[in-house]
Amino acid sequence: MRWSWRIGRIGGVDIFIHVTFLMLLAWVGISHWVEHRNLAESLIGVAFISVIFGCVVLHELGHALAARRFGIVTRDITLLPIGGVARLERMPDKPLQELWVAIAGPLVNVVIASVLFVGLTVTDQWMPLSEITVSSGSFFQRLLLVNVSLVVFNMIPAFPMDGGRVLRAVLALSMNYTLATQIAASIGQAIALIFGFLGIIIGNPILLLIALFVWIGAAQESSMTQMKSALSGIPVSHAMLTEFRTVTPADDLTAVLQLVMAGSQADFPVVEHGQVVGIVTRADLLTAVAQRGPQSVVADIMQRQFETVDPNEMLEGAFARLEACACHTLPVVRNGQLVGLVTAENVGEFLMIQAALAQRGNRPSGRFFRSG
């Protein structure tokens, strides 16, 4: 994610912090200073928010470790003002696996809240709830309440919260995964409407933001699942680009710029002795031209670590890999030879053609489907 910095690595997962999170810390510190005119209070406020987000990191690591149990890699965790985001390589294919991955995060918060409850009880440090506010009161009792709130909020049965995925997993135990997603998304959007109505009635902008967040999350999850369903069972060879241009490591960047200007292709496979040895992306090309000039050669800027896909692999899997690798182009390789390209735009065009033909009552198949 842009504007994020790596701050560490836990359990093999990189932890990033977004610049907006630093802005939140600054705002909390300034707010406490304005209220108390005391540096110690400001530092305590910042420390409290930092500890809360430590709990959020543990929450996301719960998802990551549960996913690892099922062979799914977590790319990274990013801290944002609204919470944490764990980027899984993919979601589990089996409903029970998704259930465990989804519920693992809230269970971590349950454990943290339980430990704090025992500690406060043993030390007899409970305070009346009337004396607890967002910025004052027992540090650990406030932290306990925050963890309970995280569990309650995350278990709301609506995407993109964990509760939405739990609901989808439970439904998918007895029905089609796509239908389960549509039902869970509809329930989530109904909850969003309730939140939005309450937000308007009581004049609470936070509820309105949550309603918008839930509505968009439900729509995106439903759309993504329908897309994966539409791609299921279709080989890459039926949708790959077969008209494309390549470059060699010795080509200068001027030649690549001319290819960019001559067509719509954004990324170019680098081929040497008949083998794909790299990828030149439009973003890397423009950066290199600005920093080094067009006299540089492809070998200096090409990405040497890249994903490839077999033409017999299913398009659903190829699309998932496109998302997971944060790349824009997958070279299609058969017996070591480059035979096509798969891009996100190409997959989108394929789906539009498929939908248009379906409206005509046709069942598209074979080479007719190729988009070039």
C-alpha cells in the first residue's frame, strides 16, 4: 500500500504503518494537550492508542496464523486509522477453513479481554463504568472495553467485517458458495441501511460512515465472488491475449516508449533466447526515463522476479494470482515458450463478452473467446 512504511516483521509477516496512522497519533497527542495542558497526559493518550493498535496487530496475526494453518500466505499487515488490514494471498476454498480464519481474529481479542479481566479482578482495580471515558479512567479497564468492542464490531454479520465472512462460511456449509455470498452481502447491506437510518435519526456521523463502509464492502465482496464464479472452469488459453509485443534485455528505453505509444499494451515481457527473463512495467519504465533518461537499457529496469501461468490453468486461479502478486500482467508459458499474456483488463473484457453472449442465449466456447 502506498504511503506505508515497514516497521517490523512478526511470525514471518511484514507489518506496515500508513502515514494516516501517524496523523492519528499526532491528533490524539494534540487533543490531550488541549484538554489537559499536560505533556504526561498527552503521552498517555498516544500510548493508549498505540497499545490498542498493538491489539489490532495481534487480531490480524490471528487471521494470518489461522490462514497459514491451511497453507495460505499472508503478504503483510498494514495499520490504518480505521484498524488493521491483513492481505491474504487468497481466501480459503472450504467453508470450515474460512470460518476458522475469519473467527481467529476476534478470538484473539477475546483472549486479551479475558487476561485483562482476570488481572483487574486479582488486583481489585475495577472502577465504576460512570468514571470511564474515552480519554480518562483506568488504563487497563479502558483497554478491556476496547477489546470487547472490537469483538462486537468485528462480529457484525456484514462484509467486510469478520462476522460477514463467518456468516458466509456457515451458509456455504449447506449451499452454493456464490449464493451464500449473495445472501450474506444482502444481509450486510440491510444492516448498513439500519445503521444509516439510525445515524440520520440521532445525528451520528460515525454510524453514517460505518453504514457506507459496510454497504461498499458487501457490494465489493458480492461482485468479486460472482466474478470468480464466472471464471471457474475456463482455461487461460480461452481468454489470454495472443497479440502482444516483447522486448529484449539489450533494447533501450526509447524503443519501449515507442511500443507504449504505438498500442495499448502496458507491460512488456522481456525475452532472451526464446525464454521469458523479465517484465518491464509501464510504471517502472516512466520512473526510469525520468531518473536515468531514455538511453538506459531494459536489463537495468526489468523485474526479474515474476509470476507465469500455464495455458491449461484455470482462469479463476490466474486472476487470483494477479491479485495476490500485485502485478498487472502474467506471461502465459507453455513448454518454456511465451504464448500469451493475461491482464486484469483482459479478464474484465472476457467477462463482458461472456455476459453479452449469455444475454443472446449463446454458450461461448473455444478460441472464439480470445480477446486480443
